Amino acid sequence: MDNVNDDNGQVLIGVGPPLRLSDLPSPPSSLIGLIKIIGPSVIVLGMGIGAGEWLLAPAATVKYGVGILWIATIAIIIQTLAFLEAVRYTIYTGEPLTTGIMRLWPGPKFWGFILLVLLVLSLGWPVWAFGAATAIIAAYMGRLPGPQDANLILISGFILSVLIILILSFGGKVVRVLEVSQLFMMIFVLVVMVLLVFAIVPKVSLINVIKGFISFGQIQSSDLLGAALLLGAVAGYAGAGAFANTVISSYYRDKGLGMGAYVGSITTIVGGSKINLSPNGVAFKITDDNLRRWRAWRNIALIDIIGIFTLGSFLGILLPVALAITLLPQGEDIGGWAVAVYQGEALKTIYGSTGWAIILVVGFWVLYSTQLGLTELVVRTATDILWTMSSKIRELTRNDVRKVYYTLLAFMTLWIITSYILFYILKINPLLASALVANMSNIVYPLTVLANLYINIKYLPKEIKPSPIIVAILLVGTIFWLTFFTLFLLSLVLK
């Protein structure tokens, strides 16, 4: 294990500060203890259901057919493995993946700047509150909103975005607040969607959607560049979007997964006590007992990620897509200002005002909970980056990470105001905004996954390094994402 300095018992990873060595804590032995650890996948899945599953996958399949769902299959599988690799690093060091990346040459300031820029470009836009606002305006007006309602939608979206600050300010650990809110949303939405699918969708349509997940290589469009925006959005946001692999490792740190128990967490400003958050992690010694505990912690992460995120992502795409292809004609463009409630008009003809109301409520909750999760993701990731990068910030805040977190949350509010002004000036509608942002995932994922693989292969002990098969699949995954990002860029230049 060439990254250990035996003289002082420290682990050296990259150019960052050394990590002290300690024993890996024992995993929970009771069901209650296990439930306290499991949960980060609920948060990430909640983000993905609103981003890729409710808006982008149905829009793409109605326009180009269910055969394109193989793109979602590959994206979800690769993301699952990417999550497990990020968690591999966190179990060993207690650090989120962003901290690990910032340990690489040339150092934290360089990588911190790169990560912050990509974070803002890929996720720093309130596009899902924008979409949720269309549901509110549709309820207010009793019809599908259009371009003439842009001002009302933008104002409503801004108010919804600001309310997120209040939600994230109470309740102890921020990660717990998110778990509860996202779990409530998912149960409500999935129950409603299952009932609607069984009531409306013909069996043959459901089977066709399922077949679409394994129709590898099929794209029903002769204009590949014309389809690049929506298809790239599905590749980037099926499952979850950019930085999901880094933020899930941060959530696991806060939950005390593996060596995260030694590092600390981010707590709310109201109702949460100050907990010191170390900018550096703690690595575990390679002993038989610690390796046994490592396998147990790894299994907990597997249960959480595969059992909740992976299966939930497939279900989260299957249900909205099945409804969309049943209610709407093939080839229809369902974009524009009414994208959040596009199925409401069709369902209204079957169930009247009740069907209309169901779609409004589901559309609102799906998209608003997504914006809640993604706003927290941006602020949390930026906090982790700045906390690791700057000792000056830690000194100014007297080692109270909450001051950094909530200062950034306030700045996020100002940025939201600016974003809505830009949306208005550029006449960007909710679906277009979502698709543009989703395509950024196809450049962010390759960067973070390749950095993660480099760290895990070069610096982790041989006993816990990733297998060659996992490495090979993730390398193919980076090519997959980069291919769609290249098509997206070509579509912007040539179209």
C-alpha cells in the first residue's frame, strides 16, 4: 500500500493533507440503525424523477418512440456503478468525492474552480421550479398555459424557489429534512402513477415500454442532430443528473457511513446544533476486522443504491412514459410552457376535472421536490468545495460550516432572480431550459467518474480497489456520455 507513510501512520492521497489512520466503525446491527444510514438514494431518486422521468423521457418517447429507452437503461446502470465508486472512496476516507477530486494535482484551488463553474452551468438554474410554476398557473387559469402567461409563470417560479430556503432552514441535519420531503413526494407520486397506469394504459403499451428499455441502438429519427437535444437530455438525466455521484457521497458522509462517522455533517441553521465538519477525512487501517466491516458497509450502500435508486429510476421512467404514449399521439411535440401538465388535458377527457387536478398536483410535487433537491445539491457541493479549498473561510466562520452553507443559499436566491430575468429575456420555456441543463450532465459525469476511477485505482489499498470489469464499464460509460454531448454541441453549431 504505497500511499501510507508508516513512520507516522498517515495516508497520503494526491497533493492534499495526509489522512490519519483509525479503525473502521462497526456497521449498525439493528434494523433501526440500518434505517438511519439508508436514505441518500431516496434524495437522489427524488431529484431524478422530476428532472428526467417526468419531463424529459416522456417528451422524448412521444416524439421519437419508446425504442429510445435503451439510452435510459445504459445511463441508469452506469450511474449506479458511478455511485458505488464514489461511495467506495467515502467509506474508506469519510470524505465526499469532491474533496477527493480536489486532492489531485495541481491542487484544490484549480479543481475547486473547475467544479464550481461546472456546478453553476449544469445545475445552477431554477428550471424545475419554473416547470412546477406552470402547474400552479394552469390551476389558476383552468387551462394549459402558453407564452402569453410567461410573466405569471416566472413570478410563481421565483416565489417557489425562495420558499426552498425556508424548507432547508429547519429540522436538524439537512440530509434528514431532504429524506423526509423526498420520501413523501415519491410515495405519493408513485402510488398515483401506478393507479393511473393500471386504469388507463393497455397491457400491450406497457409491454412495449418495457421492451424499449432493451431495444439497444434503436432511434426512430432520420435527423440525429435534430433529435440530439432531447436524446442527450435523456442520457444525462435518466436516473439523476450531474454531480449526483458526488453529492450522494456527501449525504453518506453526513449519515456516518463508514469513516464518515469521524468527519461530521452539515446541520440546519434552525433546530440543528453546531457539528464540526472536518475538511479532511480519516482512513481505516487494513486489518481483517476492518475489511469485514468494510464489506458490511459496502453491502448497506448496495442495498440503498440498487434497491432504491436503480429500481426506482426504471419505475420512475416506465410509469410516466406509459401514460404519455397512451394519452398523446406519436410524434407530438409536448414541449413549451405547458410541459409540466401536458397530460392533464388528455386525462381531462377521461376523468373530467378530477383527472385535470390529479395531473396538476402530481406535476407540481414532482418538479418542486426536484428543485428542492437540486438547490440543496448545488449549495451543499459548493459548501464542500469551499470548505475544503479555503482555510481562510474556516477561520472566518469559526469552523461553523452552517455559515458557509446558508450564505451560499442566500446567494443562490439572488442567482435565481437573475436566472428568471434571463429566461424572460431569452424567451426560454421550461422544457427547453430542462433539456439544455440536462445535456451538461454529459460532460460533468465523464470528468467526475474518470477522476473517481483514478483516485480509487491509484490511492486505495489493493484490498478495496475496484475490479477491472467495473473500471471497463465505467470507461465505456464516459464514452457514452461524451458521444451524446458531442452530438448536442454539433446540433447547436450545425442546426
